Amino acid sequence: MIYLIGGPPRVGKSTLAWMLLEREGLPGCPTDALVSMLQRAAPEHGVRHGTHPDKAVPAQPFLIEFIRAAAEALDDSDPQDGYVVEGDIGTPAAATAAAGLGVAADLRLPRKYEADPRTPASRPGLARGSR
């Protein structure tokens, strides 16, 4: 399962991702790493850091391919195998596009974290890196 955690800045995406990474032992990657790589290695694509409203648009094709590659590396016979992709370029449009390729992206908070007082939804304004 690919967990695509998206949303605007400072809503707790990284906190939730760290919870999945630490508790479930899942590997993952922040989309900032993808944006940095594209900004430096292929500036002609217009992918760049910042809070501009169209930030996700030029990055989306690359994010979808990254999600596809991560999904292909998963062990289909192991229901616990997963990968976490977190960042503000992880949009519903990216999840829909990935799903159209046959990649399962779960945009829901896993139920066992809903009642956890450490989840971002339960603690508005949680500072990045706090657990």
C-alpha cells in the first residue's frame, strides 16, 4: 500500500508520516526530496520549492511516476508492505492519477491513528518534528 500524505503547509503531514515510518517500520520519502532533485537536475521542467499555488502542477507527472515505481517495488503477497510519500505536492489529483495507473494510494488516516492524541488532527499547531 502506498500512503500518500498531502495537504497544505503546517497541517501535520510530516508528523503523520513519521508515525507511520516509526511505528509500522515503513520506508518513505518526503516530496521535498523529489522537488529538490528536479529543481537542481532538470530546471527546465519548472519544478521549484516555495509556497506558490501552482507548485504541484509541474511536479505532478514526476510524483506519479515516483509513486508507480514505489508501488512496483512492494511485495504484493505481503499486506503489511507499504511506502509513505509525504508532502504538499501530494494532491487529490495526484492520488487519482496514480489510482488510474492501478496504484493503490490510501488517502485515509489509518483507523488506529484516529484516536491517538499525538495525531496532527488532535493537536492543531503541532510543531514539525515533535512527537
